Amino acid sequence: MLYREALNRALDELMQKDESIVTLGEDVALYGGSFRVTEGLVEKYGEQRVIDTPIAELSIVGNAVGMAIGGLRPVAEIMTGNFALLAFDQIINHMAKLHYMSNGKIHLPMVVRFPQGVSRQLAAQHSESYEQMLCSVPGLKVLSVNDVNYAYHALKHAILSDDPYIFIEHELLYNKKGEVNFEQELDPFKARIVKEGSDITIVSYLKMVDDVMEALPSIEKELACSCEVIDLCSLNPIDYERLKASIKKTSRLVMVEEDHKTGGYGAQIVSWAAEELFYELDAPPLRLAGADVPLAYNRALELASIPTPQSIAEDIIAWGVKSNV
Amino acid sequence: MYEIVMPQLSDSMDEGKLIAWKVDTGDRVKSGDVIAEVESDKAIMEVQSFQDGVVEALLAKEGDTLRVGSVIAKIATQNEEAPKEALQEEKKESREVVHRAPKKESHKAPDTKASNTQEGYHSSPKARMKAQEYGVDIERLAQNTQEEIVHAKDVDMYALERYFTPKARKLLDSYNLKSTLFKLDHKIDEQEVRRYVKEHQLLLIKTLDPMQKALISNVTLSAQKPVFHIYESLDAALIQKHQNRTVTLWIIKAVAKVMMQHEAFRSKIVQERVQIVPYASISLAVSDKKALYMPVLHQAEKMSADTIGSTLQNFKNHLQKRSFRAQDLEGATFGISNLGMLGIERFDAMINRDESAILAVGALKNGKIALTLTADHRLVNGYEAALFMQDLKKELQSPLNFKE
């Protein structure tokens, strides 16, 4: 099953059971979604529940907030992370806060989904990541999806929860293949151990998890070590327990993210490790992130601006040699 | 810790010769006391201590030439004086300390004071934590290791070397035990680790090497073969008479000859067909406590007693060096195993690989040697086996077999 199919299946299954679930966004109905996540839904559930909206992100999320207050369970799709910026007033001032400001009287069972990150030559206005902004907004739960199985279960969980969720996907992952275990539900707030290991903990999320896995064979060979790779999955709240257990075991932390380094999300993980696990660390944490530049359209510059499997391997090996892994 | 370094006594001085120590390890020194005499390119000068303390280690011998800036002695200042026992030990170890190259600054500015904080190294938080846990002085460790950064691994190694005897370390390794299971305040010997192992009833787990794995699959296959045994007893009068050669040698010689008369013992099953080999190639069990091999005497029927003798000697050498090659162990259709020299009167052996039979040779007793033939019934029937044994006995009781 493909990543996008897993998301589609989760939506489809729940919409079939629960009429209060609706989905809205640009091109989600007739076109089936820009990345085909909502494909076939309008035919099954009609235009009342699968709603094509104008190109107006603020109104998409604003409408979703209204629907949620009114008792529906809306799933809003924003075409890409950069466009979500237009909706940030609704997301931050309303979606995240109304529950608290109404003293818990208002619930917002809603999900805002969007893909983000560096795809292929979409340039600076269509390539950015916004988890660092959204994770600094209390009241939002922020999930990131790398894994196909996680995509299915986490989206179901988010839709059925009474809390507002930001559900971050990645443009390059929609056609990723994977297995879904329909029998076994999972806790979307648990970090996923992609590979167990004993010498280095490599923490990542979204597409970078796959790039880390691609880099892994050469890292493990060069450093003659075994790495534990963790997909954070939930970016807020963070599964510190699992990270702690892993770092205690390996005593080394590498954080890999696609976003710009300054102010980037991984800083939270590294600073937490420095605060909480200082005496467990046998090497300075290594943080691999994108360059602090607007993404270039030029493919070579684009690739030079973000971690790639090759740069991840080189950087971790150089650091590992210095740290006597 | 306060260190005394080789001072730069003149602009042109790169190295200095240690003429004499004025103190010994364990001596108490006061600030201003003369520690040593050093010869520069121009003169002999005195080196003083600028702090109070106890001489913990002298890192050079009289007569040694040392680079400017290298540490020549260590003084434990008051609050860190090591207990006497540790001192003795440290003294031994520190003799082996490799002198670090002098730092650039110390070349420019001669410094007999030597700062009492050790610079030029870093240590990871975890390494410091461990050092504290083990009671290891991380500065001393930093000097001993040549690493720029002290990691947890270095502390582990240092603690292991400091607190465990080499034999104890080996035991820790083989039982996969952590050093922290022991109280790290004294030298821990093999006995103590053994006691721990006994108390906790730990299992010794060994991984199989490829040779052992091959042996296991070989004997497992062998155990599935349909075999039968023939028990015989040999009049060994002639063997006893010809003790210039070993029992094994005479038996090999006889078996080779008799094999040529019985093709069943030169046969093997290959892909549901029987192959008959035109030679008498015989495998012989040779082993020590740890390994068992069945090297092959190829075309033994053509070998003289001398050739067999030197081949057997070769086997011994290969066994010791574990240097058998694959082709040394292949190609036989008959095996011989002799446990007689260990006093075993009678036993039966397992057929090796795809061979047709194996002869188990027991000890010489009352002029007799017990022979047991184990044969693969798919290749050899009882009648043939009986004839083979008859002929073999005849051969071993005939003076012709013993002709050189």
C-alpha cells in the first residue's frame, strides 16, 4: 500500500462510519486532491462532505474551526506548507486556543493536513517546513508522517480525537510503499524505532528518516558501529521516554532534519538532551539540518541546501571518528 | 596534580638531559625544594618544585634526554595525595607513559611552574561521570591516553587495566561481565572473578567457529547413516615385533592393500549413483583437546612405510598449526580412528563424510588389538565386510606387511 493510499483508506473508513466527518480543501473533491489523498471520496460521500474550496487558506481553516465548534469533525487539507502560512491566524489564534479560552466548553475535533518540505525544484515559496512554528503553539498536537503504517493509524487517531491536530506529510513520500497492519492499532505519540542499535541514536522525522536509513550502511561500516534510528512521529508532544532510553543506551545523539538549522525543530531535541542527559553523553550532539538560505530552484543548489543520504553519511562519519565511536 | 616539566633554560634549548633526581617517589617536598638537576646545552641547572606535596611519579630515568615541556615528575598536592598502595602501582604504570610532545606555548615561555590544571585535553560528560564512579583521576588518565578527548570508552579501559589483572580481564570478556559489577577499590584477580561467576552460576557461552560447525553437520549427517558394526580381535604379535613404527602406520599400510581387493570400501554415493575410486585413500582421525580433523592419505596403497610415516608427521604439524587445507581433508573412502594409545580397549567410530566405513583401533592388550569396523550398509553388506576384516587380519599377521 502507498502512503497516500493509507491516508485515503483511513479517511474513507472513518467517513463511512461517521457522517460528522467531512473533508475540505483546494481540489479535494473533483480532482481527488493534489496528491490523490482524497481520491474517490466525493463519489462516495458527495459534495456536502467532500468540499472543494476557493483558493483561500484562511477561510479553509476558518470554516473548519466553525464546523468543529458546530459538532462536525472536519479534516482540512492545505496544498502545501507554505500556503498554510495564510491560515496561521486561524490555526494559532482560534484552532489552538478556543478550547482553553472557553474554559474547556468548546472542543475542536479537527485536523489540518498538509505536505511540506523540499520536493523537486519547487523553489523557496513551496519548499519550507513549519513544524518549528507550529510546535511552539500550545494547544496543538503536531504529528509528522514518515511511515505508511503510521499514516493510516495516526490519521484515524487524529480524526477521532476531540483535540485539534496538525498532520504533517511530505511531498516526496506520497508514493512510498509500505505495509499497514490493520489489526494492530498504535499510539501516535510514541516515537518509532526504525532500527535498533547500540552506539549512536539518530533521531529524525518525515523524509529525513528515509535518507538516514539510506546513509546507514556506510555509516555503520565506516565507524564499525550500530546505530539506532528513531522516527519521532509526534513532534508535539515528544516521546522523551523513548529518546531517553535510547540515548542512555548509546550515549550519543544525532539529530537530522530538513528544515533550516537556525531556529529549527531539532534544536529542541538537542537542548533537551543537553539539559536532561548531559552526564549520559559521550560526545557532543550532532545536528544536521538545512542551510539557512531560501531554497534555490536550481537542483544542485537545492540539494546542497539540505541533508542528503551522502552528506548525512559523511557528516556522521566525520563526527563519529572525532568522537571515537 | 602538579606537574614538573623539562624547563627551557636558554633560548636555543630544545631538549635537556636529566642528570640526577634529588627526590624519590613518595618523598614529601616543599615549595622551593630542588627536585632534579638538568643539563641544558649550556649548563647544569636545578629544577625546583613550586608547590608542596608528595612526589607521585618520576617519569624519566637519570641520563634520559627529554624535550622541553615534557612532564618529568608529578607531585600530588595536599588534598589529593594518593594512598600508598595506589602510589606503588602508579609508579610501575607511569614508567610506561609516553611523553607528549611539548605544547607550543611552553616552547616560547619557559615554565618551570607548570600550571596545576592539565590543559590540552577534553573529556565527555559521560567519561567524567564514569571516572567519578570508578574513582579514576581523569587528568591522570588524559595523560596516559594519547587521545585529545577522553571518552567513556577510555575510562572503561583505564579502569579495567587499573583494577583487573590481565587474566581477570580475559574472564570478564569471556563471561561478558561489566567491570562495575565489582567494587573498584582494589586489584581484582582471576580468583575473584571466578568466585563471582560461581556465586551467580553464570554460564560460559562460546560461539562455534566454522570448523566446529562443519564438524557438527558432519557427525549429524553421519548419525543418520544406516550402519552396522563388526567386532574383531587381532593377534598383534607382528605389530609388537615391529615397534620401530606405530600401530597406526602398520594398520594404514594393511588397510590400503586390502581396500584394493574390496571395491566396496573404495566407493561412495554421489547423487544416487555409486562411484568407485581406483585408489585406496584413507582418512585418519587426528585431534587434540580442541579440534578434530580427518586428513587424508591420498593413494595410500602406493605409499611405503617411510612415506606413510612422514605423512603422519605432517598431519601432526598441521594439527598443531591448524593449517589443514580443504583438499587435505577430502577424497577418502575409508577412515581410521585409533584411540588405543590412550588405553581405550574397544570403541566404535562414526563414519566420516561420505566414506564407506571406518575402522576403530583399540589398545594393545594381552597381545591382542580390538578392531571395530563401522560400515555404511548402503555401500557395504555384512558378507563383504566380514571378508574385508578377514583379509585385513591376514595382512596384519603376515610378515610381508611389515617389510619396509
